[in-house]
Amino acid sequence: MTITPAQWVAFAVAAVLTAAAPAAASAQPAEPSLTLDEARACLCLERTIDRQRREAELQGNLADSMIGDRAAELARLDRQIVEMRATMDVNDQAAIEGLKRLLARQQALRGQLRPDLRAAHRDAVAAVNAAIADYNQRCAARPFYALDADRMRQDLQCPPAP
């Protein structure tokens, strides 16, 4: 039996379609494109994430600054206490009271360093992470046209930040 070229092509096409059918059937359906309202909400969420990132960075810088200032003051106080102990008259009641005040201040500063000064920073980072997770769930896997996004960004009106 002789196979004509047309039969050969038909056979080849059928073989390719048969081999591709299971792969197409098991493929995950593509996420639907974002509607214009959903795209607008995603763009607003991007703005929120950018604002929250700046706030988190500011909180981190503030915590670093406060810790640095308190640590520097504590180091100065430690030196002052060492000097006072080395030179003070143990019978001088005023010197003893002065040393007690310095020691109390030293303990207060140590107490201020122990509580977590980074709590506000940690909260700000958690808010950024939550917003990013929300964005990833609602926006990241769903396509929308860059041209639409560029056009929307020009006059984007977002709800006020909480």
C-alpha cells in the first residue's frame, strides 16, 4: 500500500495533535486579564506599597538614630562614673549622692535600650509585607496592558491612605 503525500501530511498533523492534546488538557488556565477597575485598584496598591516602604525606612532610620544616641550617652555616662569612682571621697555625702544619681541615670538608659525600639519599624515592615502579599494575590499573576496602566497613572485617583 502506497501512502500519498497528502495522507502523509494528514497523518503527521494527527500525530502532533494527539501528542499535544494531553499537555493542553493538563495546562493551567491563564488568569483572566484585569478589568480597568481592578487595574486601577492595583495601581493604587502599588502607590500604597511605595508609601509604606518609605515609612518603614524612616522608622528604621529613626530607631537606629535613637539607639545610637542612647548608646553614645550611656558610653559618656559610663566614663563619667568610672572617673567619679576613681577620684571621689567616700566620706563626702554630696559625692555619694551625685554618684547615685549617675548610677540611676545609667540604669534608666540601659532600660531604654532594652525595650524594643524597633517595634514601630517591625510594624511598618509587616504592613509593607501584607500589602505586597495582597498585591501578589490580586494583581501580579493577572495581565493588563501597559498602555492602559500608563494612561491610568496620569490621572489616577486613589482612596485616602488609612
